Amino acid sequence: PKRTALAEPPEQGANWPAFRTSLSKALGFIKQTNTWKHQELKQPFGVFARQGRRLNSFGAALGAQLIFVVVGGQWFWPPVREGFVRRLPASGMELETLSVQPVVYQVRGFLKDSECEELVRLGEGRMESSPVTLMDKDKGKAAKEFRTSSQARLDRAESGTLRDIDARVGGLTGVPKIHNEEVQLLRYERTQYYSAHLDNWDPSYYSDAAWFEHGHNNRFITVFWYLTTVDKGGETIFPRAYGLPQPQNMYGCEQGLKVKPVKGSVIFWYSLHPNGNTDPNGLHGACPVEEGHKFSANYWVWNKPRVPNPGVDFAERDVADEEVEEEAEADDAGGRMLSSLEEEGAGSASMVALAAVAAVTAAAVKLWLQRGSEPSKVEEVAKPQASSSKRGQKKS
């Protein structure tokens, strides 16, 4: 990490936008982090307390005492290191880091057995062949060349159980539930698979990019639910985990991180870097089921609300009364937070995976407000560069 001084601060009592401008200048980041068109559609950076509560005033920043600035605009859990376990205070959920490249978490026991069984029942009689969205180079190919599972779409309005899980997902990811797509229930029978692919749409590979705002309105997180335990096979594979190169065989299950399906567990990973760029390491697939069958579900979280024409002004006001605020109650004791961060190893090399994360103590903010003789200090974690790696196969 590097140290840098805040830019010349405005007068005491200046507004929140002025403070954001000063932060941006001090950290030296710019809005454009890739070559995607229509940069005016990219949402502004987000400012958060440690547990993901969005901040939008001086008072909130002072109360938090430690803030995180994320260029892409949405909360992004720092992975810290492989094997690290973070406990979310309000819910008691534990996030286990399976990988830092890509960032993948596992949460055991996220779903009750009864919930898993109800979701499988909801899909009965509704399953059909799973589709894919083809890149320009693959137009004309059949979906079954890449994916052989069956699927059903489930709307949260159909079930109180789905609505309960929807709220829990918001607490898990730190992104408001209005960003959540409907559930895609999946069934894999013996030998069925899904070749390696990414879940977001990168406009570099699609000529019809206007509908997802040229990449700026996109799938951000995949929360993947395991509804059954598979006897053999059926793992979720991340072939570029651990810094491995792009695989030559998009159908193979030999290299990378493999996660075994266990009923009630979920994993989630980020398709985008914290700066909003595609993370090519998010390449993943479904290994063939060898024995038994597999029921699972995709729950995609977008980086913008799932409403028509969300624009860019929502970013500083999209957290109101959702559970993520409740989970942040423990943020306000600065000493406790700093001590906890030290225990978690927040300064470790794995944090370099984050883009534009800034830590500002309350004392530094006060110095900034008071125009003290010494400039306030902020600490920035290195930002990953936009990648030119080739994309894998398709998504649904």
C-alpha cells in the first residue's frame, strides 16, 4: 500500500460531494477503468463502513472511523487469504475464503434442508433445457454444445421461503436485494455438465451490448446454492484459480479449485473486479455428475438495481432499511475495528486483489475538516489493471 495526502480540502462544513472529490484526487483514481463505451453509464465510486454499510454523509464517515472506497460502486468483501473465516455479526453467517483469485467464498448451512426441498418441489414440472447467451463468435451453435442441464426460473413472489432467502442474500453480499435477479433452479442428471464460462457480459464479445449498458449494468456476484449432495462428480470448478492460466480445454475438470456440492451450502464469487471490470479469473463450470443427481440454483446479484433505466444517481442512496445496515452496527468503535482488522490480516498481500480501497481514521477526517497544519493521510490498496485475457464460454 502507498500513503498519500488528501487534496486541498474545501472549507469546513463543505458538502459530501466535495469530500468525495477530495478523496478521488488523493487516491488518484479515475472513473474510466476500461475501454468500454458510454462511460457516463458507469456508477460513481461507493464509500462504505467495514461491514458494507454505505456511507453518504460526513457524520456517517466520522462515526465509522474506518471507511472503504470501492471504485466500482458496490460493496466487495476483502478476501484476506485462503482459509480465512469472517463472521457476520448480525446473522452469525460465516464466510470462508476458498480463493482470492478469483474471490470465492463458501457459507455452510446457509439453506435449511426444508428450504432446499421446497425449492426442488417448486421446479417440478417446469424444467426445460438450459439456455446460453452466445458470444458473437459462437452465433449459430446449439446450447447443448456448452450446457446440458435443465432449468426453471423461480420468482420470489411465488414463495415466502424465496423471499426470506432473498433478504438473507442481501445480508450475505452487502448489496441491496433490489439488485437480485430471479432464481434459476438447475438439475443435472448423470453425465450432464456446463463448460467453463463467465456469468457477466463483457461488451468486447457482444455486438448487442446496449441492453446491458455496454457492460456498466451487469452481473456482479453469483450466489450458487447447493440443494442436494452429489454422490460423485458435479463439482463447481474454477480453472483459473490460484493464478493458473486460461485452460485450453473448457470442458475439463483437471485444474483449479473444485467445490463439492453439499446440501444447504452456498458459494459466491465476483464476476467483476471492485473497479467494475470483468474478472477473467471468474471462469467457472460444472463438472459432469458421475453418480446420483444434482439440484442447485444460480442467484445473480447485479451491480445496479433491477429496475428499468437505473441510471447512475442511485449509488449513494440505495441502502435504506435492508439487513446490511443491521449487520454494520458493530462498525462504530474505531479501536475495536482497527484491532479486528489487524487480526484479520487486512494488510496482507491478498488485499492487493481489491481495487481502490481506502482507509481513513476519524482523526484524519477531523484534520481534513479543520484544515490542520499536517495533511490528512489515507491508505490505498493497489488497483488491479484491466485485463485483456480472452473470455471463456457462455452464460445463461
